Amino acid sequence: MHRIALLDDDFVFLKKLSKYFIKYNNIIVDLYVDPYTLIEKLDKYDAVFIDYHMPLMNAFEFFEITKNLHYLKIVITNYDQMVFDSLKYDIFYFVRKKNLDTDFPISMKKLLSELKKKNNNKLIINSYNNIISIYYSDIRYIETDKNYIIIHALKDYKIRCTFKKILLMINNGNCLVISYGVIVNIEYVVHIDFKNMLVIMSDGLILSLSKKYKQDVRNKYREYRLLWVF
């Protein structure tokens, strides 16, 4: 299931656009007229269809504010000349309001194909009927806290889940168990002190390495470093 946000100050147009999504059973669509409200909730969306021209901010200003978040950007516009100004914002596709019937199906075909590929790069968790999806590249480390796990990413997520269950969900070779209850993303590891059994993270955090996982961590860390050498 994918979540898509539609952002436009014209609610009548939003309702019209939302009807185009009815035939897509694997899509949940939410409507927004206020960009600031969407910004607060943006991390739960896979893609945003956004009107270029809005009174509070235009699409490019929205992209600038949210540049550290991962989502696919589809701009809805009547301004054909703006395409050249958009290159630095990594916009996925343009939909012209005056050509909605033509442009929308093409955009969705491309979007669904891209989302299918991107899902392989995400940790997706069902928590209290809420779907949380986090890019592996954003996860620094995961730790347990009694009956919960805490995922430290662009922000912290506290989810009721067992350690065994989260291990079954993770499908990424850069995620290493360094002790029971602690998983690190090797991309954020700057050094492993195997003598003193310590893992030093890029933000200065120091975590303990368990003897049980030492050899596996050593092998995978060596492989990771070799990949960077070559």
C-alpha cells in the first residue's frame, strides 16, 4: 500500500484530482490545502502531487523546506516554461492541469513502477493500524526498550514490536546486529574497536559490541570497507 498526498489551495480541484485515483486499489490519497500541515506529516508519504502556484508558498519553496525528506515530487502546473527552472529539485514528473486526462495516467504508470523499486529500499512496519515506512539509508540504529523498539532515523520512532520480529522485517545487508537488541546501519559507523568491543557512530555515539556477534560484524565490516576501496 502506498500513501500519496495531494496539495493545492483549490479544494475543488483537489476533489477532482482525487477521483482519478479511485481505480488504484493500492493507493491511499490524502488532500491538503495548507502546505505547512503537510510538511508536518510528510514523512509518511511516498509521493506528493503539488500545485506549483499557491499563495503561501510555491512548489519550489516547498521542496526547499523539505529537501532532507525522501518522497517523489509530481508538480501540477499550467506553466510550461517552469520546467527548466525545476532541474535542481529532482522532480519526478509534471502534470499539466489543462491536460489532466492525458498526463495523469502516464504519471501514475511511471510512479507505480518507481514506488515498486523504492519499496525494496524501505523498512515497512504496521503499527496500530498505521503503516510506517522508513528508508534504510535514513536509519542510524535500532534499539529495544522493554516491549518496544526505537528506530533512530531522521526522527525517532517508538513502535511496539519484539526484537525477533524486527529482525524478520529487515531486508538490508547494511543493518548489523552488534548485540541482542541493537542493530546499526553500517553506513553510519565510523570505527569499530574490536579490542575494546565498541562501535563508534558518526554522531559520536558509542555502542557496545557483543562477543556473540563479533565475528559476523568483523566480516561484514571488512566487506563494506573493501567495497569503498574499490
